[in-house]
Amino acid sequence: ALRIGVSYLSWRSVGPCLGPRQRSGALGLALLLGLLLLLAAAVPRRWAAPPRASRRDERYLARAEELTATDTEDSSLNYGVVVDCGSSGSRVFVYFWPPHNGNPHDLLDIKQMRDRSSRPVVKKIKPGACCPSPAPSPPHRDGVGWLTSPSSPGISVTAAAPEQATPYLRPLLRFAAAHVPARKHKETPLYILCTAGMRLLPERQQAAILDDLVTNVPLEFDFLFSKSHAEVISGKQEGVYAWIGINFVLGRFDHEDEEDAVVTVALGDQGKSLVRKRTVGILDMGGASLQIAYEVPDSGAVSSPLQQEEAAKSLLAEFNLGCDVQHTGHMYRVYVNTFLGFGGNFARQRYEEHVLNQTYVHNRRHSQQTGLSPKMPFLDPCLPVGLEDTVVRGGQTLYMRGRGDWQACAKLLQPLLAGSNGSHASLVETYKAPIDFSNSEFYGFSEFFYCTEDVLRLGGQYSAPTFTSAAQEYCSQRWEVLTQRFRGGLYSAHADQHRLKYQCFKSAWMYQVLHEGFQFPLDYPSLRTAQLVYDREVQWTLGAILYKTRFLPLRDLRQESIRQAHASWLRLSFVYNHYLFFACILVVVLAIVLYLLRLRRIHRRQLRSAQHTLLWLDKVVVPLGQGSIP
């Protein structure tokens, strides 16, 4: 009996059953294991979606890295070359970008290449220039924005001898080939894009120049270049590329960052919409032309009367910047328009012709001699007080003297917004897609910046009342006072005598264009005038290469999908598919609980069996033992 009792006690102590404390410990261990697994699942999600402050820091670091020399030893970098064949000369820009990050919603991270001295890799030439300078040309103070003067020399001078087109661009292409690593030439796309000067040529001459480039450039250079890479782009395309470049540099295509203002964008005619980061519109006033480009989020906003329907279609550009046409996150609808003759310098010429004609008509009607001699000059409200000027047109001379009345000048400029004699489009009557001034933002470049900053020192955030007050004060000053201030260095280093002379006129013209032509409210708070974006000049060529290379990420995405297909099951299941991961955690926890419950049932059955055995021993074994005693 003693041996049997000891054996039973040993089985209870080492058997599979658990006591209350042991069961509580097992449950606690299971819960701890579940928490650890949940933490492990949360860590990859934190890595995949860094906090907002981290993304902001990464952007600042990326901007700083853009100003450093490009590491040409990095074999993972890709390169692209864009030649801007403008009417005043041609420039080559070299860009680079790292491999795509694998997110189909992100664009390529394209930056302008910098040489060992951290200077932008860009070079400009003009026909006949024997020693073109490799240094980047400074911003043209009174340029013409997206359209340049057709009288300036450019690649169009080879129209009479198209076989000279390739020799003309040879210095630019050699310059680019010297900076792009030789091992990358065969995979580096080259785009030759011609603008205003070439547009003026007949199509036959355009085709002859492009054919020469397509035929001969591949014979001398190993760049990735085909017929589709050489073209004459329209003013609309140029405007779209400029809009893309500005918004890309400002980070407005990075939809994961939720810090900036957002806008609801309508997609097609199916009633679908999405909310994404708001883009900026751009205003650019050069010397001869005026341009505007901005996104039109609402597809219903483009509806117009039948007589304007065709005009609306020609002024709206719809495109997808994403690499996958099925993804609508980067679908954009942009209004682009160019107004020839509405630039600052050309508007002054139109104004002088208008004043001359009106003065001569007035003199004939009233038998007066106003403006016909220096003693009886026409008092021009758009010139500073006391400044004398002379206008000569077609053998007629008009003598002018400034009287510095800014309000009268602005009123006198209103008729010019409607064009002149049908030769210029009307800024007032031309179709313009509606702008939501309560949820929009604009940047003003070229004359918008020079006019607010060079003399008035108001560049940056634009305020109509502040600008008007400063412009009126400037116009009311005598010319001698203004020149004295100029010699004293009170104005911007970029200001010159031409700026001082026509600042009063240009400030009134800019005001009229902005508030009467484009109907910007006087209290509009979201216009910023600028010359640089993040301390660098943004060219339309950046937007061009972004658009041209938009499908290249598909190659990296395919490689990424192949790599993931060969990755381990654990990585695929537990890192990339968190739903499956949570399901696995639940299965493990349920298995532990079921196992504990089964142990509990086994323990109870064994207890009942042991109790029956003890009763049997008490009733059978013990009496038998007692019966064997003598």
C-alpha cells in the first residue's frame, strides 16, 4: 500500500496537469507573447510611414543636398539631358535621379546635376559664338517669359542650311557627354526641344532641321535618342512644363505630406473625386508677353458658352504624371494661356502709340499744340514728376513730361487690356477658367517680382493696399529725388535707370493686369512674387524631363515585384501583409487558450480517476490485507 501511495503522489507532481497559479502564469505568458508580436508588427509600420516631422526634415536635407556636387561614382544614379533650343540661343541641362523608391504613387526624384565645384551643369550658346561660356546665364531682367523674341538668333538660323543643325548643337552635346559618366551614355535619354524661334518657321523647314538632328546626333553620341525625342513644342506645352517644374520643386506632388492645404479634385465625368495637396498657379510677365497657368480642380468649372467651348479645349491641358495610367493620384487639368503684347516693355510701346494717336487727334479737334514741342509737352501721368521723354513713331514726335499721378496712369491703361486694333488678344474677353480665390495660391515671376522688389522692396507676399500705397508714393516723387536715392544705394542692386524711369508705368500695368485683367480680388492673400524657388532658378526643362520620363519607374517597379516574389515567406507575410500577421497572432493565442483548456479537462478526468482508484483501494485492497492476518 505504501509503494502504491508513493507512486500516485509522484504522478500528481510531475504529470501534465497545472495548478491555479501555473495556469495564471501560462495565460500571462500568452498575453505577453501576443503583446510582443503586436509590437513587432507595429515597428515595420512605423518604418514604412515616418512621422510628419521626419518627412519635413528629409525634405530640408534633400534641398541642401541639391546644392552639393553630384556623386558620379554612384552607379545607381540615372541621368537625362534636355536641350532648350530657344530663339535667343540654346542651352543644355543635365539632370540625374536615384532609383525609384517603389511606391507607384511617387514621382522620380529628379535634380539638376552639379559639377565638382557644385555649379549647375548648364551651358548656353548662340549662333556664331566661338567661345561659349559654360557658366549658367543670369536671369534675363526684361525677358519674355515662356516666349522669347523672334528677332533674336537661335537654332532657327540654320533653316537655310539644315545640315548645320547638328554642328550648331555639337558643343552643347559634348559638354553634356563630358559630365555624364561614359558607362551611362547608352541609357541616358536626350531630349531636344525647340520653342518660339522654331515655331515661326514653316513646317517644312522645321522638319528638315529635326531630321538632321535625328539622323546625325546618334552617329556622334551614344545617348538614348530617337525621333520622338526631338520636337518643336507649343507655347501651351512650354507653359505646362513650367507649371510642372515649379510645383515639383515646391513639393506639391508629394501627396503623403498632409501639412499643406488640400483641394478636392474632380476626376472625369463619372462623379469621382479625390482630396490631395493643393498646387500653385504661376504668373509670368516678361518684356513682350504675359503667361498664366493654374490647375482647374473642378471639371464642371470648364463648362462655357458654345462660342467659347473650342477656346476652352485649346487652353486646357489634361495629363497624368504618374507611371501607371490606372492611378488617378497624379491626374491634372491645367489652364494655360499666353498673351502676346502684354509684357511690360511691349505694353509701354502700345501705351506710347496710344497716347501719341490720341494726342494728335485731340490737337486737330481743338487746334492745340500739346506734345509738339518741349515747351508744351504732354503731361504723362505714368512718368515720375519732372522726367522728360520723347516718343517717335512713323515720323511723328511726341514730347512728354512726367506728372507722377499713379491713379490716373492706372485708369489710362485700362483700354490696353482689351488689345489694340485686333492685333492682340483681349485680356478681358479671352476665356479664363474660373479660379477659386478662397482656396488657391499663385507665384508671380519676372516682372511681377522686379516691379515689387527692385525699387519698392516689397517682393514676397503681395498685398494690394501696401503695393498701391508704395507705388503712389514713388510716382509722386520728383525725378531728381529718385536719381539721388538711386545713387545713394536705396534700391535693389538689380535696379537701373530703365527701372527707375518706367517703374511708375510698370507698377500700374501690373496692377491692372492682376486685378482688372485676371480679376484677382484686392484682398487676395495668397500671391507671392519671387525670382528663385528655394534659392534656385527653376527652368521649364525640369518639368519637361519629369513628364517625358514619367513611365520610367515602371522598370523599377517590375524589378521590385520580382525581388519581392523571391523574398522569404516570413518577410512577405509578417511585414508587408499586416492583416495576415494579425490573423496569425490570433490563431496562436487561440491555440494557447485551447491547449490550456484541454489540459484543464485532462487534469479533471485524472482527478476523478484517482479518486475512484483510492475508493477501490480502500474498499478492496485494504480489507484483503486485513483478511491475511492470522
